[in-house]
Amino acid sequence: MPLLSADEPKAWLSAENIAFQQEMIAKLNDGSHDVKAAKMFLRRLEAAHAKHVADRDRLFKELANRSSDFISSGRREGSNGGTGSCEKAAR
């Protein structure tokens, strides 16, 4: 799943960027500087982070659904009256 592996670092990195921006806003506030632009940028970072997290979560859900479908179809097709291949091998 290359897409899934690509989205996880985006979510993590965007969270790190948000934390850094929050620190910078605090430092600017301590120095009595204008933080309007920094806060606007923070809102953009937060929106991007929400998108990255939503994309990641959507891909995880899709992967889980596909895995569940695959497992379910494999059990139906491979059904042999309740005797699994592992049980046959053990006999």
C-alpha cells in the first residue's frame, strides 16, 4: 500500500509543524509582537493536518474493508465442511 505509507508521514509531519508554529506564536506573544499572520498560518497548517488525517483514516478504513472482504471470500471459497487445511495437515 504505497499510498497508505505516504499519508502517514504527512499526518505526523503536519502535527509537528503545528506544534512548532504554536511555539513560535507563544514566543512572539512574549515579545509583544503581532501574531495575526502567524495565527493565520497556524489555521492553514491545522486545515492541512485535518485533511492528511482524514485521508490516512479513509485509507486505513478501505484497507480494513478490503482485508475483511478478502478473508470472508477466502473462507467461503475454501470451506470444506468445517475442516480447515491446518486440521487436515495435523491428521
